[in-house]
Amino acid sequence: MPPARVLLVEDDADSREALASLLAVGGFEVASADCGEAAVRTFAAGRFDAVLTDLDLPDLDGWEVARRIRRLAPALPIALITGWTLALDANELRLRGVDLVLTKPVDPRRIIGALQRLLQRGGRNPSA
């Protein structure tokens, strides 16, 4: 099975590069976008197994990115990364189209493990 393909959405170039490298080392194939609109276009034009999006983007926020992508792929795992403290329960996250929230700074082992678990729940085993 080919590696799981992740769309990474991060407006900060240094963070985007670091996260893309981390995900690649973790065995994922990564495509990235620097804003929400670019993410939605990239997603619509490609095939992805998961989306990892920053919350604070210059055009659309991560919630809107998740909402738009969720319309295109209702079962796709979507994780949100934020430096903000969010007090949302699992039901509210699902209503907003997000499966998981990771807080910055992101622990490298945690982000890889979290994506692997999301993909496994969705029926894909990225380590197979």
C-alpha cells in the first residue's frame, strides 16, 4: 500500500516546512498549501487520506477549511493545529468538521501517532 497522503495547511513557511519534513519522516506523503483557499483547490484536484490544517490562516480559518473539505469528502480525517486553547468537546468538534485538535508546539511523536490513529479509524493503515 502506498503511503498515506496528507494535505498540510500552514501559512507560516518555517512551520510548514518543519511539519512537512516531520510527516515525511513519519512515513506520510505530504502536499502543502499556504492558505485556506489554496488548500481547498489542492484538495479538490488531488487524492488525500487526511488533512492537517492550522486554525489561524490569512484568508479562511481552519474551521472553514474543514467545513469546505468535509463537503467534498464527508469521511476524511481532518485534524486542526492551533496555538490557542480550545475547550471543545468531541461532539462540537465533529459538528465543526474536525476529528482532532492538536495544540502548538506539537510533539513530533504525538502528531505522527494521532494521524496514524485517525487513518486507522477511517479504515486505512498507513504502516501496512
